[in-house]
Amino acid sequence: MKKYLVTILLLVASVGVFGQSIWEGYEHLFTPARHYVVYKAKSPIVIDGKADERSWVKAEWSADFADIEGDKKPLPLHETRLKMLWDENYLYIFVELEEPHVWAYYNERDLIVYHENDFEVFIDPDGNAHDYFEFEVNAANTLFDLFMPKSYRNGGRPFVIYDALGFESQVSIEGTLNKPDDVDQKWSVEMKIPFADLRTGVTTDVPTEGKQWRINFSRVQWQTKLVDGKYTRLVDESTGRLVPEYNWVWSPQGIISMHAPERYGFIQFTEKAAGSRKVDFLPEVDQLLVDYTWLIYYKQKTFKQKHGRYASSPEELGLKAELPDGKSGTAKVEVWSTVHQFSAKVTGSKGQSFFVNDNGLFQRKNP
């Protein structure tokens, strides 16, 4: 935790050194991501929507969900929290969603269940902001799963034909489904996601001790009214459009989009069993350099919107060719561009390098 606080202080210090010219207008994209240590399940987990096995009982709850934009928006109307476990084959997730009116009508796989209230999982195992997976489940336990080679902001298109063949989930409801004349308590989803269904190559990447993934969770919540006894999404009579849904998430994105994978939270796997000695989360030691890299990406996108081309130097972006690395050294900033493409590199004083390009592909190279 101390290392994590130091990283935040270094980021604040960099603002002080260069004034508002570096971060101004982008502060909402650099709030600290949440993290969770995933302990191992030492006995089989039965997916029944109950999560009553010993490992589940011992697993810690996450922080309550917040608005997708963070602190500048009100707290969610209903509480959402989750737990995670893993074993050699699966990532397990159990989420509780407080809800006075549980409803869902979509009951065929790959229907767009976010048109109803749902729970969503976004996983970017290698943290490169490309090749990430999305799983959505509604209260009728209907799955919508897809694969994103790159995000929509960079021209990505969803692979809806992707099917996680080993995915399994069950929903339990404290209350009733689709019965407006009573008040419900909550609905819960228990799921297992096979590591084999998260591979993008030939081999399956099974986590090891200390391995970290980028992940986030979203709850889509619509305002409704009853039409002929059926829950129907509320329409703004002045515009004729649907009243926008609430988006409540585990780790605030800072923007109304779940398709900015660099804003996801972190999970860290440990071989230790749930309920055993606490394992500390290990924050990114070069977080400031990572932030510089993504700042270049955001500034380049803004620059192109304004000028019709990408900037060809750090100075055009209001940056410098050398920035403090937060460790009494400097980081070298390099930018290469054409009208429609760019790549950027941030190199730390120890030779560690971070890269990003116009497609939002993030990479790192250790010395």
C-alpha cells in the first residue's frame, strides 16, 4: 500500500513541476485504478449461484461499485459488490446486486443483454489494451460474450461469433423475476471463465504467483416503467429517446465507456488459499512512465481532431523531450508520426521502455 501511495504522490509532483499544461483536461483519466488479490480455491467450486463453498466464504468482498465517471457523479442507487477465486482452469466470479425489481426477458445467447439490466465482465489478460474479452449476463442467466481485437475508439469491431465454450454461470434471486407487484432484495451471479477461452494464441496462459491482469466489471441499470404489466425502459417524453442507463463499475473509468482497457482495474493472482495469510498487492513501479505514455495517446487524439494530423514531436503536445521519472532521474519521450499514424516511446532511466501507437496498442520492454 505504501508503494501505491508513493506512485500517486509522484504523479502529483509531476503536475507541480510542469503546472497544468501537462495533465489539464485529462485528470479524470489518471485516477488510481482499484485492485484485488485473487486467492486460490483449494476445493471444487460448484456453479449454482450460491457461492457457499468454504473458499467463497473466506474470500474478501470488493469495494462497492461506483459511477463509471467516478466521484464527480452521485453514488449508485443500489449496492453492487463481488468476490473472485481461481484454480488451474478457471477464474471464478461471484457478484451480488441489490435490486428492488429484478427483471429480464432476453433468453437466447448473444442477444444484446445490456438493453436490459445486466452484469458485465471485461478482461484484458496481458494489459496491452487490445485483444480483450467481454461477458454479459442478465437476471435470466442469458449470456452475451464477445471478443474485441481493439476498442471501438480505434475502429475495432466486436467478434460476436466468439463463444466461450467452457463458460458457466448461474443466477440466484432473493425475490421474484418479472413480478412487479412485490419488492425484491437482490440477484446474484456466480460464474467461471476458463483460461482456455481467454487465449489469443496456441497456448493457454494460466496465471502464476503474482501475475496481474487488467479487468473491470460493469452493472448496467435502466430506469423503467410498467406497460401492460411488463418492465419497459423509460423514454424521455421531451426527446423521444430512452433515458440513459446508469453505468456502475468496480474501478471508475473516468469516461462513459468500458472500451478503454487501460482504465481497467488490476487483479493479482496468488497460490495461497482464500482465508490464509494476506498477500499484498504489488503496484506498478513505473506507473508514472505508463501514465506519460497514455497521456501522449490522449493528447495525440485531441491534436488530430483539431489539426487533422498527428503531432510530430512532444513539444507540439505541450510536453518535453525529457520528463521526471519520479525516481530522481528523467524519462525520454519520443514521438514519430505521419498524417494518419503515430507511435510513441517513453524510456526510463534504467532502460525500461513503454510504447503506444494510434491504434491504442500499449507495449512494454524491460532492459
